[in-house]
Amino acid sequence: MKLTVNPVNFEIAERLEKYITKKTARYEKILNNPGAEMEIRLTVVKPETNLNKQTQIRVIGNGPEMFAEKTCDTFEQGLDVALEAIDRQIEKTKDK
């Protein structure tokens, strides 16, 4: 699986990059498709407000395309919630 992280208009911290790698590692086995791609886009929507970190995850190449978008206080929290949504989508496609 190919993992692409796109921070929009900011430099991603090494700590956040390691967190993303750790959290997405298990999808290598779950997706079980060498051509699958996971794209993660991180955006700060309104710097002066709470709930301003937007995380978008798109999974391509493993059956139907999956997408999740969450806005939270931190990118870590947004990633966790968005990955839960991706997990539910994976379960739905496996049930069919």
C-alpha cells in the first residue's frame, strides 16, 4: 500500500508523521492489495478557532473508493476518527 501525506500550507512535524505511519500500518494487511493507495490531507481551516484541524482520508484501488473527512481540535484526533470511518466502510465492503 502506498501512503501519501499532504499537509496544506504548513510543515508537518516529525512526531505527527510517525503517528500517522503507526496508525496506518495495519491497513497494509487489511487492504491486502499492493496497488492500493491511502492519501491523507491535513488542513488548518480557520487558525483562530477551535475545531480547526481538518483531516481527509481517501483510499483508492481496493474495490470502491473510500473517503472520510473529520474536523477536530488536533490532527491526531481527526486521524483516529477518520480511520474509524474508513474501518466501517471496509467492513461494509467485506460484508457484501
